[in-house]
Amino acid sequence: MSTPCESCSMPIESGRYCAYCTDEHGELQDFEVRFAAMVDWQQRSRPEDDRAALEADTLEFMASMPAWREHPRVVGR
């Protein structure tokens, strides 16, 4: 049975975070790295949207993720 990654919600078999959200040591990547990657993913999915809208939507999504909901950038959005 899969569970969602606590950083991005991707289904995973075990652990708290998926391979995309962790570094080479299996630790959660820092906020800025993950935020940039998530915004880039959104941009590939929605190339017509401007960067500010993509960033705002990404922060909104991250607010729903256990790994990020208490992060100052997310709380202060």
C-alpha cells in the first residue's frame, strides 16, 4: 500500500519523502530547492501562466503538505 510523500504528495511505498524530495543522503531537501523544483514543474504543466501565479499556487500547495506547512515562507505567504 502506498502513502503520499509528505513534501509533494507523490505516492511512495515507504518512508516520509519520495526520491524527488530527498538529497543524496535520503534527507529532505531544503525549502528553496524544493520550492524551485515545484515551481518549475508547474511551469512545464502550465507554460501560459506567469511566474508569480505559479509561485503563489506552489506556496498554497506546500501549505497543505506536512513537511512545509510550518515553514516561514509558507506561513507568511
